[in-house]
Amino acid sequence: MASALNFTNAPFMTLSGMTSGNTTTTTNYTILPSSTSHRRLYALGVSTSDNAVNNVQFSLYDGITTMVVAKLPISISAGTSTTTAIYDVLGSSLMYGVVRERDNTGASFLHIPSGCTVVAQYQSVLSAGEFINFTMVGQLY
């Protein structure tokens, strides 16, 4: 076993979105594709134009099993108005049980094992013209 992590210095930013034309309440959408490297997810933000509070379920999928990480209520118009900030998934108190690791700078992160995808399941259906966007920032190692 190595005595230190070997970071690739390969930061990534991934954007993914859904619109009223492609949401159902039972479909998992890949928002962070699989990678051959382990990843640290430092930020996961959700913005939406939905005019209601709706839940989003976040899971890890290893190609065989879907493992639910959290189900979170996303605020009305999160990140799309001047009064409601983008929803900080990893900063939610409901994520405390899985986002406890800290890097050497003290920043918290969610470990995504190699071969896993991050999936989101919108627990409602977007109305015509509405959208939900996911922004993820992390690093490969």
C-alpha cells in the first residue's frame, strides 16, 4: 500500500442537466460518468427553475448495484433567482454521514470509487420549460 495518495493533478468540472422533456420519477440519470480513476468530489451544486420544492435522490452505481447516498429537498428556483442560492449538496446536513473525509487542506469531499457513476433521480416531473442542472467539481487520483 502506498504511503501517500498520487493525485493526477487532473481536476474536472462536469455539467449535466434535465428538462421537462426527459424527467420521470423513476429514472436514474447519470450526472457523473464512470472513470478508471478514483475521484474526490469537492462540490456538487443543483440549480433549478422548478417553482416547487422537490426531492432529488443521489446514488452511486457500480455497474451492478445502485447505492443510495442521499435524498435531498431542492429549494424553489435554487441558483436561478437573486434570493435563492444554488443548492450545495455536499454541504447539506443530510450528507454528514458520507461527507466526513477531509483532505490535507481540511476540505471535505465525497469519495467516488473507480468504475462508479453518480446518478440522480428527480422525484417529480418538471413542467414545460423547467430545468434542473447539476454542477460537479473534483479531482482524479
